[in-house]
Amino acid sequence: MTSFLKFAKLCKDVESVSGTLEKIDLVAGFLAELDESELSVAPGFIMGTVFSSRSDLVMGVGPSILYEALARACGCPPEQISSMLRATGDPGLVAAGVVQRRKPLGFASFIGGEQLSISEVYQRFLAIAHASGKRSHDTKIKNLQFLFSQASPLEAQYIARLAIEDMRIGVGEGGVRDAISKAFGMSAEDVERAYNLTNDMGLVAVSAKRGTLSELNVILNHPIKMMLAQLGEGIPAALQELGTAAIEWKYDGARVQIHKDGQKVRIFSRRLENVTASLPEIVSAVKANIRAKSAILDGEVVAMLRPTVATPVNFAVNEIGQDERPMAFQEILKRFRRKYNVEKLAVQIPLRLFLFDLIYLDGKSVIDQPLKDRRALLEMVADPSLLAKQVLSNSPEVAEEIYRQALDAGHEGLMLKNPSSVYAPGKRGKNWLKIKPVMETLDLVVIGAKWGEGRRASLLGSYRLGCLEPETGMLLDVGWVATGLTDEALSDLTEMFKGLIVVEKGMELELKPAVIFEVAYEEIQKSPNYSSGYALRFPRLVAVRDDKSIEEADTIERVIALYKAQRGRNSAS
Ligand code: AMP
């Protein structure tokens, strides 16, 4: 039995080396020594996902539960915990500090008492995830409290990070995959394939140890990674690449993977979370309109603004009415997140389902069949009312026409797919090309910044952006940009902004407006959280526009005009 202390030491070592290969070596050495039951949980622990998306279990521990458990286990006043948190910004270090104060002379593991094992910690996490109903809050706290009362400071550091599933040791999915392949002498491709099919790193590790990786396949009721699309370089180039393509609308909605097992239906989101309870009309539509005993279906749900469908549980034929438009993306997210009063929201935000692929049918995986055969099977089992329309053509004119129709209807663009391609779980490749209009970039003023965390604590990790209100000369914020930046770029930017700091409040800084960032984004959304009333979705830094002065920044009027122009959407939301 491997102690949790050994795992905590591994995490500390991994955290302290900076090279990816060194990290992988350390993890591989650790995994190679575990027995099968430990191996089924440790890879998830390392990635900070205690429960695989196969299990439907959710830890449900937020900072407040964590700190209450710590306070109780160590008799530490909550105010002290809050001030430690302000000082370190790291829940793991807070936990280590609190536990350290509780037992200055030693802890169980030092004085030869019972040590926590990896399996025991996992059992406690299971009890936390299973806690439900009125007493669930208490049950979660009691289990965590037990763990903290047994833990050494180092163990407490990683118990806390695991509880909130944020490990910060710099090893993600790819790193753990490589470590498994190294530990058990399997090829990285085989490990990746197995993981994309099962989404369970523990299962993959155990199978790698047994040498049975190739036996893993699609499993009904367990989500598999979704196939993804690459950005095409326009219709002619994409068709040149593909020859004859399966042309479909790129619907403006949210991805769903639907598992039908007899009369039982489960729906998973793009992030492979189980969202079945939030989408009752999709469950009913699948039960009523899929003629298969078992199937895994891939598609998009779209929220429709003025639906011609009478009730949300009753699907009409999948012709989109003239007056129907997709609602803004946030509306669908509201549906996905809603746990209570789902029926009421379903009336306000009705959803339509468009199926475009089939992964599994009547007991068998069909991922290795070409798209055109999967589509034929899909057409056999699914009522036409649920099918995404598809046209096979190599003509740029035909594709242009479908593209125009999709944009006119308020959707995102086109998907051009290779009809001979297999379904490649988790892969973003040339067999699915997306075509969509390029959003114009915005030139925005950097008005604030935030220090990074962990490894990036000494770097400014994200930047607050503002647009200009010409009448007043004020800068109105439109959100933060954090992505698109390498450590090296961040360190240059940090140097540049150090001289512009106006005030520092905790982790956040106010900056003298002097620098313009050119920012790309996926969409502009209305947002009450920012003084402009708008926010950028998925912003990323394109360039630092040293050549531009603040007066040349984009105005709030331009933000509003772009918001209105995006994809001809009705801007009711
Ligand atoms: P993106 O999110 O921009 O990478 O585009 C890929 C996403 O487009 C998929 O994950 C789906 O959610 C969505 N999508 C909409 N229509 C289709 C379609 N006909 N085929 C595949 N994906 C689609």
C-alpha cells in the first residue's frame, strides 16, 4: 500500500522541477510502482481530476467547505485562514500552514502512527462526492476534517488542492499520458487512443500495466472524447483538400453526445459533463425518434429564438423556419447549467437538436467506418426531424450557397467533412474543416493586470482591457485577456508594465493607460460585469500595438456595432 505522503512528495518534486520531461520521468517512476487499485486513481490525482467523467461523480467542494473543514480540524479561526489566503493566494499553502500550526512537534507519520494511504484518501473523496441531501454539507466537511486531522503539512497541501481539483503541479492530460507510456513501455499513440475512447486515465494506466490497452473500446453510457474541427482556409482551399465533401451547416449551438441505452438516455456536454437532467426535451426527442436499442449520437443543440415548434417536448420537422434564429450562446449555457425548474426555462429557451454523427450502434462501435457509412446508418435510425442537413459536393458554388444560407439563418458557417474519414475521438484534424467569417480584431487599452499563480506568481498573467468613450475620454472595461501568451512574452510584458503601476490591491493592479493590445475574440457578449456593458468571449492577444496611441483605441461605439453585426443575430438577449 502506497502512502499518501509518498504521493505528496512526488507532487512537490514535480512542482519544483521546471522541465516537462523531468516531470514526466518523475511521474512515470511513481506510477510504475503502484498496485492496480492505486493505479486506477493516482493518474487522475496527478491531473487534478479525482473522478473521471465516466463516473458521473462530482466532488462538490468549494473554498468555503475547504476552509471550514480546515478551521475545524485545526482549531484555527476563519479570519486567520482568510488572511493567510490573501498573503499566499494558494489554498494548498494555506492548508499546509494551518496544519503546521496545529502540530508544531510532529504528526502521525513522523511519530509512527497510522499513515494515510492513497486509497484511504480516495475513499474519503468518494464519501464526499456521494454526500447528498440536507446533510451533504456536513458530510463533506466531516470527511475533509478527518483527512486534515490526520495529515502532515505536505499532505494537507495536496489534499486541499485535490479537494478543489486544482493541482498546480504543471502536469496535464498529455503529461500523464506520456508518463503511463513510459512507465509501462507502451506507445504514446496507443495510450492516447485508449484515453480518448474511455476518458478514464486510471483505467488506461491499469490496462497499460496489464498490456491490454488495445482491448479498450467505446463504452456505452461513458462519454468518449469528441472529434473536433480545424479552421479551413476558405471554401475553395478546403474543397481542394477534401475533393468531394460532406457539407453541413455549422450550427450556432452547443455540442452534445447522446447515449441511448434502451429507454435510458444520457447526454454529455462538450466538456463531457453529464447534462441529461437539464435537457428533458432532448431526452424525450431521442426516446421517441431514434430507432435503435442502443446508440451513441453526436450533434449540436441550438436555442431557438422564435420557435415554430409548439412545445419544447414536441419536435417538428427540422426545417428551420424563416423567422427562427439561434439565441446567443449564453442562453444555451443557462439551459446546460440549470438544475432546478428546468421545465420553466425550457419554455423560455427552447432547444432543437441537430444530429450529425453516429459513434456506436446496437452493441458495436462504428467509429472505424467512413463518415458516409456512419451517416447512412444515422439516417436509418434517426427521424429526419433530428438530422443536420448534409449535401455531398465538390462544387465551391454549392458550398458558397449553403454557407450564405447558414449565415443568413444566424448560424456560424460551414463544416466541410471528408466522407471517407473515420471518427477520430479527441482529434482536431483536416477531416473536419470549419469555415466561418473572421471576426475583426479590437484595439484596446490595457488598464489593469493580475499577478499569475504558482509558477507564474512573479509575472502579470492577465490584463484588463478598456475601450474608449470619446465624449468623456473615459476607458470602459470589456474584460480580461490571459491567453495567447507564453511565459517569455509574459515576462517581457511584466517588465514593460512595472513602470505603469498606479495602485496594487492584493493580486490586482491598476495600470496607467499607455499600451494598446490588439485582441481577437470569438464573440462579443452583453455583460453586466463590465462598465462598458460588453465582454469579449475567448479573447486572445494578437499583438502589442506600440504603434498606436491611446486616442486611437477602439471606441465603445465600435464594440456595439460589432456586437450587432455578428452573424446577423437578433440581439434580443
Ligand atoms: P469550434 O468550436 O469552433 O472548434 O467548432 C466545432 C464545433 O462546431 C463542434 O464542437 C460543434 O459543437 C459545432 N458544430 C456545429 N455544427 C456542426 C456540424 N455540422 N458538425 C460538427 N460540428 C458542428
